[in-house]
Amino acid sequence: KYLNNDLNTRMNTKLGTPYYMSPEILKRDYNYLCDTWSIGIIFYILLAGYPPFNARTDDEIIKKIKDNKLKFYKTEWEKYNNTPIIGIIKDLLKPEEKRLSSNECLKNQWFLL
């Protein structure tokens, strides 16, 4: 569904792959910012090699997403300490009201590479 950057248009259908679902999708009350959450998850996976909220079952994944205790383990993330990517991922995986929008992302030079 195309929402045209409208924060007031809310959706309530719970669908998608649990690894990429934002906490507000799980609550069935979300807007287009759920997509920037998914972008943050994809960045994390591409750089670390595994999802940030990883578990054996969908129920365990969903619980971890709701808890939103994001961890950057030294082994995988040490090489990115002098880059902005960790901060960008943290900003994409913040609660909805604090999360970067797609327009804000496009103002960041890192996204324009």
C-alpha cells in the first residue's frame, strides 16, 4: 500500500515476515515508518550476517522485537566503529515517533553513496 509519507494514515493488518516487522505492526497500528524499520533490519543483516532480533521461533522473534533491546556485538561491529552506520541503524530501529523517515534518510549523505 502506498501511503505518500502521510503519518496520519494508519494501517492495522498484521502481515509480513516476523524478522522485518516493526513493533507497531505487531500492535496492528502503524504508518509508513514501518518500512524504515525494515530498512534498518536489512542493514543490520547485511553487515552482521544475522538479524538483530534472532530466535528459533516466530513467537520468540516477536517478543524480542517488542522488547527492542538492540545489540551490536563487538566481533561483528568493531570494524564499523569509525563509520556512521551503527548510529543510522539505531535511528531506523527507534520507536515510531523517533524513527527516521525515508525523507530524512535521503538527506543523509551516507544514503546517497
